Amino acid sequence: MGKSISLDIAALVILTILLISCIFRKMTSGISNRIFLIIILITITATVFDITAVTLDNTQSTQTSVLYTAHAGYLITHYLTAPLHLLFVISLTDTWHKLKKNFAFQVVLVLPLAAVLIAFVANAGNHLVFSVENGYTRGPLFSLMYITTIMYVVFDIAYIIRYRKLFDFGKIIAISAVIPISVAAMMIQMLYPMHLVEMFCCAVSLLIVSIGIQRPEDYIDSFTQLIKHSAYAHDMKHAFANDKHVYIIMLNISNFRTVQSLIGFDAATQVLKKVADKIREINRRTHGYADLYYLDNGRFRMVFYGKNQEKTEEMAEVLNQELKKKTNYNGLDISLAPFIVLAHCPEEITDFKMLMSFGADFHIRNHYTGQVMHASELYDRNQLTIQNNIDSIIDRALENGSFQVYYQPIYSVKEGKFVSAEALIRLKDPQHGFISPETLIVAAEKSGAIHKIGEVVFEKVCQFIASKEFEQLGLDYIEINLSVSQIMNGDLPETLLSIMNEYKISPDKINLEITETAAAYAQRVMTENLEKLTLAGISFSLDDYGTGYSNMQRVIQLPLKIIKLDKSFVDENNNPKMWIVLKNTVKMLKDMNMEIVVEGVETQEMLDAFSKLKCDFIQGYYFSKPIPRNDFVEFINSANEAS
Ligand code: C2E
Ligand code: CA
Ligand code: CA
């Protein structure tokens, strides 16, 4: 009984359908699509050779030259799929430019293939690979094909592992599936030589790749027909991972939400389509050859590979002029506010996370001028790096105990001397330098690290208050800031009181500052916390008064001793109306028996003006910036000596 070709026929059917579907789905451009097409064509050829060879074997044909050609054709085309698969994997990782630079790796890649090809050419004379003289038999060099195939498989695996971050799990499975399937095919072939499963398994592997990797619906946005957000993220990740130079035109329509709420979702979608058409048209007209993406909420991206600054700038200008023109929709004139930013990566934006966080909201964080901007004009790179790494910066600081507390003296107008100070956190990161307390606190509130940080600050202040040198300063109390989440935490009173207990601190030495925003929440937990701590003898200040809603009811209800007038009052000192507000505010607060601190006083003039207004305390750069503990001790001592 001869070998059965039915599985080969099945393979041919699968491969033909695959080929047609690739063409219909327009998966023919781009290097990885092309390699994939070549693999399909080579596999079809191999299958045809296999069918021919087996049919000739089965009929015990005596036409040796035809038989030889069929077997050689099958073996060599089948063999080629291994290096081609590796090329396919390389193209998916987008690392051609690295391969081009690495000559040693090129040699390693080509050498096994060259050896096999030489062996095949020589085989015509020496029959060391196979022979068809007395039926098809394998020669001693046949194993060269197995050995080198294994080499390519090893390269495959190494490449996939090296660049695994560029693929999601499904894709890794899809491209790796060919390996176990081929091994299974070889084993089945050995056990059941009558059934030709190898080409069938090849076809199935290609089908899996096609389903798992080549899915246009994953990439194309159905409204705008541009490439989708997920693909943008994918492509940019690749670009940064491979040190590619890209210019990106980022277009965020800054009034998109307003437009959408004005004309409705469907009409806004039509507007987006028009914008997409315009971008496509400009890209064609200016020969930009950019990849075009639509992300979401009126955000578009045009990506240029290679160094092409002038072209990019030219296109951004054209785009800006065109999009600023009024468009008419159903009789309604719509003016878009296209905020366009040019980014050169990795020069201006150095990594993927930065690109995504910058692109998300530059149109919200910056004033829209109608001009094309450069990314570097809009942000402080160091600041963005800090934002991106703030969680690890905080963890490292907590681990190394590198948080510091600075003190800013507070002056009593009535007593004519310094009576207290505000404790302010400072962090100098070994890599990024000083981190602004605001950045720090906002991030720590999000991550939950604020509770630990709050304890660290509180304990350092208690340590200071408990010291001999503090006693000699003759200060009344130290003000310590509490963030919103700290005040909402039910464990706060116990934590603070136990630290105070440990250092034997009298509660009248502590004043806690809560912000006006926190007061606006006025939740049950916060009210309870304030009551418990007040009962324990601790006093409270309301910080940043005048910046928020200034809800009088809260000011009346909460047990507050001090109100801190925000720096913005001082900044507005040129406005006569502000002085009227201020005079009345001070009178009202005084009538309620509250003490008043003015923050942010920087000049003698302001000091005099606020002293006249009968504010009790003054804090600001005029006297001193926040300074380290030792400097603070020295500062107060010399001030006391002088008076
Ligand atoms: P804040 O509580 O309103 O603190 C006053 C801020 O104004 C401080 O900024 C201080 O350095 C600054 N300042 C004081 N006098 C002047 C002046 O005359 N001119 C100007 N331009 N600025 C002045 P800093 O230290 O950067 O702190 C910023 C904010 O971070 C604080 O605002 C506070 O909300 C928060 N913060 C600081 N330390 C802590 C802390 O230990 N815990 C909590 N929860 N928040 C803290
Ligand atoms: Ca404060
Ligand atoms: Ca303040």
C-alpha cells in the first residue's frame, strides 16, 4: 500500500484559503505581511512537490530525474520555512535595523542555510543527502537538515524570549505554536510513515498565526479608518524599545468635548471623520508617508520614521491652518481648537510612559495659543520623569529614611518675636534632586504612602519638640500639615497620640493644619478625628483659607483655633477691592475669636500692611524660607538675642 496524500490535499485547501484571505484583507504591505505571504507560497510549493513525489513513489516511477527533482524540491522548500519563520519573528519585533548592524549575527543566521544549500547542490553527484536510485533513501548528510532546523528553532525561541515584552500572551502563543506542532508532526511521521502529516501541520500553524497575529480589525478604527489607539501604543513601544527616531505630530482637539456636547455624539463622529479625511489628504498631498492614528476623544497622531524634521514641521503647519478653518455641520458653524504638538522621540520624549502621559492631557495642562508647539516647549522633562517614577522615589525614601522636615518661622505681631513654626516636608532624591512637596503629597495620597509619610513627619517633629534645644527656643507650638486622606483615616488619633506619648509631648505644643478642601468634605470620620484630638488638647488651623469654597458653616462648626490666610491674598495686594474683602474677613474672624496667620509675606511693605490689619501672625520669605532643623535653631536663637 502506498502513502496517502489526503492530508496534503487538505493542507493545500487551507493554504489556498489563507492566501486568498490575506489578499482580500489587504494584508500585503509591510515587511511582516510580505514574509508571511512568502511563507504561504513556499509551503504551497512544498506541498505540491510532496504530492508529486509521493505519487511518483506510489506508482514506482522509473523517471529518476523527475523523481529526484520532486524530492529535492520538497525537501528544500519545506526546509526554507524554518529560516523564514525566524525572519517573520524578527520582522514582528521590528528589529531589522539592529540585525543590519550586527554582522556576526547575520553570519550565524545565514551559515546553516548555506551549508544545507551546498549539501543539496553536491547531492546531485555524491547522494550524501538522499538518493532516488533504488527508491527514495536518506543519506548520511540528511541529518544536517534536522540539526540546522533545530538551530533556527532555538534562535526563534531566543528571539521571542528576548522581545517578549513586545507581544501579549496570545501573540506569543500564536507565533510559538509552530514549534510544538512541528515536533508532533515529526513524531507522528516517524510512527506512521504512511500518513504525510507534515505539510498539514505547517498549514495549521500558519492558520494559527493568521488568526492570532494578522487581524486588521485589531488595528483599524471603524469610524475614522485610521489606526487604533492600541496599535499606536504597540508601535510606539516598539519604537522606543528599538531606539528608533520618530517625529510625531500630536493633535488633540482641545474643545472636542464641548463640540460633542453641543452637537451630539453622532454629529461629533462625523466631524472626526472629516478631520481624519483632511489628515489623510494632507499626508498624501505633502508626501508625508506618515502612519496615521486615531486614539480617542479627538486625539490624532501622525508618526514619521527616520529623520524628517522639516517635512514634519511643514505638515504640522498645513494641518494647523486647515483645521482651524470653520467647518459647517448641519447649518452649524463649528470652530475646532486643534492643539498641535511636535515631538521628536527619543530626544524630546525619552520613553513610552512619558509619551503616553504627556499626550493624554497636554491640551488641558497648557494654554491653547493656536500655534504649533514643540513638546520640549511645553514641559519640564525632569518634572515628567519624576511624575512617572514618583512611587518608587517615595518607596526608596521611606526605606532609606531620607525624608527631612524643614521649619519656617512664624512671627507674632503683638509679641514682636517668633512664637511658632510650620513643619514642611523635604525630599532630596539621589537621582532627581529636590522633589516638590506638592508632587510628593499628591502621589502619596494616591498610593496610600501618605499615612506612613505623615507618621515620619510627625515623629520627626515630636523628636525635635522633645529635645533640649527646642525648650530653649521658647516657642509655643509647631504647626504640622495633615493631608485629606490622613484626616479621613479613622486610626489617625491613636497613631498621633501614641507617638506623642512616646516622646512625652504636651498637646499644646502641637497645632495641626487641615486644608480648606479637606474641611469641605466634613465627613463623619473627619469630624470624629477632630473631636478626639481636640479633646486630647491639640489645636487646629484651617490652611489655605480663601482658595476654596470658604464654607462658613464649616468654619463655624469645626473646632478651629487659627485661620491661615492664603498667599493669594498677599499676591492680590494691588487690588483695592481685595483690601475691602480682607478687612471684613479679618474683622469677622476676630469676632469669632480666631487667630489669623498671613502666609507668603515677602516684603516689609506687606508686613506693615498686614500688621496694621490686626492679623496676629506673619509667615513668609520676608523672615525666612523653610530651613533645616539646625539652621532653624540658630535662626531663632539669634533673633531672640537681637531683641
Ligand atoms: P502649605 O501648607 O500652604 O505651605 C506653605 C507653602 O508656601 C510652603 O511650600 C512654603 O515653602 C511656601 N511659602 C512660605 N512662605 C512663602 C513666601 O513668602 N513666598 C512663597 N512664594 N512661598 C512661600 P512647600 O514647602 O513647597 O509646601 C507646599 C505644600 O505641600 C504645603 O503648602 C502643603 O500643602 C504641602 N506639604 C508640605 N509639607 C507637608 C507635610 O509634611 N504633610 C502634608 N500633608 N503636606 C505637606
Ligand atoms: Ca500649611
Ligand atoms: Ca498654606
